[in-house]
Amino acid sequence: MGKQIKIPELTEAITIVLSKLYKEKGSKVLLKLNNDYYSEIGKSLGLERYTSADHNVTCSKLFAICDFLEISLSDFFKLVEAENELLKFNKNRKGALVKNAYENQNKK
């Protein structure tokens, strides 16, 4: 299996949205909720990791984070698209972000 590509525009927008949601809840409240979640589910979400742009979150992890933050995936992605308009589908740009991501991966 090849290395996952990372689309910087998407990663950055996800980071910004997660950081905003994280701040809205308050870190002390989130720490307690995360501990409760860990006790119930048996897994830590590692939210702090996703508030920096050095990540490539999986769909499963993102679903768990959204569930924890009490936001639907569709509402979360609406916020992500609002954060960076390039992420909204546009027929004229179709495939451009993905192509750039693969080209950048091959340069490494």
C-alpha cells in the first residue's frame, strides 16, 4: 500500500475548524470529557494532535472526534468548506488539489 497523500488545503482547514471547536468547548471541559470518553470507549482521541497542521486524520478518527464534539460530519465539513473555498467542488478546478498533492508526494 502506498503512502497516503496529504492535501494541505484540506489539512489546514480541518485543523482550523477543530481548533475553533476545541476552544469553544474549553480545554478544561474537554479534558474531563476526553477522560470520560476514554473510560467509556477505551481510546483517547488525541485531540491536541489535530489542532496542529502536522496530521492526516482518517475518516474513522474524524467521525469519533465529531461524535465527541457533538457535531455531525456534514456540519463539520460545511465548516471546513467555509474555511477554505477551494475545497468546495468547482468543475473548472476538478482534480487540481488532488493532482498537486500527488505531485508534491512524488517530489519527496
